[in-house]
Amino acid sequence: MAKINFGGVEENVVTREEFPLSKALETLKNETIAVIGYGVQGPGQSLNLKDNGFNVIVGQRKNSKSWDKAVADGWVAGETLFEIEEAAEKGTIIQYLLSDAGQICAWPTIKKHLTKGKALYFSHGFGITYQERTGIIPPKDVDVILIAPKGSGTSLRRMFLQGRGLNSSYAIFQDATGKAKERVIALGIGVGSGYLFETTFQKEVYSDLTGERGTLMGAIQGIFAAQYDTLRAHGHTPSEAFNETVEELTQSLMPLVAENGMDWMYANCSTTAQRGALDWWKKFRDAAKPVFEELYGQVACGNEAQRSIDSNSQPDYREKLETELKTMRNSEMWQTGAVVRKLRPENN
């Protein structure tokens, strides 16, 4: 394990150079990896593992859209694709990749197949961290481990096919066999991680829930909407407002940040843009900081977890979700965005 300095703080990381794929395959050569759930993370992780040469099966509810997707992706019913309970029985490592609400519902089925020496794998610390709310309390004689790719399952798969990799965090909640660390690192390499950094189940879920509600999804939509609405209220056209709010950021500026950092992006913009950004960024930080503190507090006390459990467990959750997403999709800003995307040169 390497120690790498991140901004003055040393952290433990695992790279693909020190733990190559060949070592991961050797570590798990006698394991059957049962990926339970074929929704968000399941497809990317299972396909990457399969393509990397691991012994993988998928467990999914039959006669569902996700089952049909698994078949379309090449999983064969009765050979590599099974009902959830049968896959859990066959697997020595159970990758529990159902939604958080789905994990709560399926837990009694999964738990009875967690026999001594197996490993229970998560990609989110939710079920374990909030176990007094979820009821997910694993037996003491199984390993409980986590690999959390820092991105969607779709991105994980796309980057794998491009020869790249998403960075992932890893954690060990329970080491019953003495092999939990080797198992979790091997799985992290197997699913296509760039490098692995150490965390805990609690820290993973606290940072993840904060990030999703914050800069990754919630805050970015909020700040997009605020700027777009301000420009429109002052007479700017939808096209101009969208380009200055979203399109320039996603297509021009964020790739520069990803390439070489924020200062690199600033350095490649006009001096007028640089001066304005340097003058204003701290005002936005100071305005947003109290909101982030409130958000983190709601995550840490479990209120956000309970909100998710209550909402996502409702029988009409998906219908309500689609209504909310449709409202966003049909807003002027994102309807404008659909037209702008069609006009990109690569789409013509």
C-alpha cells in the first residue's frame, strides 16, 4: 500500500501497479461473485468483472426490465443469470447492489444465504451505517466490505471500455476470515477502479450523501437555475442564458479543470474572466457554506437517510420520481439545453 501526499495530508492508497489484475484474479480464483441487482451499479461492475476474467453471476428479479437488460447484455438465464435468492446461495461473495430501499426489502432473503466465510460487499455505506433504520445487521462470521466507485455505473463501464478507470474508495466493516482486505482490494481492481483510497462505511455514506445533494447534483442544478433565471429576467434569450450557464461550463471549462485543475482553467480564460472569478468565488463560498453545514448535519443525524427510506419505499415511488424528473426535463432551461445539444457539430 502506497502513502501519497494529497495537499499536505498523507493517505493510504492502492494502485493498479502494486496490485495488478493478475494478482486480483489469483486472489479470487476460487470465488463466485454474485452481483445482486442490475440497476445503477450492477451492469457496469458485473460486466467489468466478467471481461476481466472473474467468475461472475447476476441475481435479478425475473420478468423485470432489469432482467431483460441483463439478458440483452449477454447474461444467460440458468447459467450466469438467476433469481436473486438462487444467485445469493451460489455466490461466495455477494455484491449487494440493489437500491438502498431494495436492500432493506431483500435483506431477509440475502441474510439466510450468508453462511460462514462468505463476503458481503456494498458500494454504498448506507445500509450498514444506518443499520438501526435499515435492519441490515450481517452475521459475525462473514466479511463485510465496500468498494464505492466515484461515479455512476454507466461511467464506470464507459471508462473501462476506454481503458480508463474511476477512482474508488474501499472499506472493511468486518473481517471474519482474515482475508477481507485482499478480497476487497481484488474486487476494487476487478471492477475497474483507477486507484483505491481508504475510508470507512460511515465516512463513505456521509461524504456521498453530502456530495449528491451538494456540488455533484443538487447544488449544481440549483446554481444553474438561479443564474439562468436571473439572465432570463433581465432580457437575455434562452439560448444565450443556457450557453452562458451550462454549455460553456460542461463543454469548455470543466474539461480543463479535469485535465489540470481550477487554476489551469482560469489561466486559459481571459484576464477579465479571471479577475471576476477571483473576486467573486469567495462570496459564493461564504453564501453556500451555511447550507452545506446544514446539509452535513442532516446527513450525520440520519434525517436524510430516513427521508430516502420513507420516500423510496413507497409503492408509487418510481411514478413520483418520473413526475419530478419530467418537470425538470420540461423546464425552459433544459428544453433549451436539448436544442443546444442537437446543434453541437458532432450531432450534425
